[in-house]
Amino acid sequence: MDPKLTILIILIGAVIVLSHLTEENLGRMRRQFVDRRWRKLVPLRRRS
């Protein structure tokens, strides 16, 4: 396959994926990520 065509297909796929990730989904993902980080950090702070 032509490299330019491959890049074009990848870009189209990225645009489709980003359009599906609505602001609500991004917020939910961000919240889960932050919750996970805090769960790991809080017990470490309590011990010290």
C-alpha cells in the first residue's frame, strides 16, 4: 500500500474515534483515572 494512503486511512480513523469520544466520555475517563491515582496515593500518606 502507498504510504500516503496509509496515513490518510489512519487520520480518518483517528477523526472517527475522536468524534465518538464525547466530552461526557472524556470526563468519565478522567474521573476514573484521578480516582485510581488518589486511591494509590492516600494509603501511602497515611502510613508515613
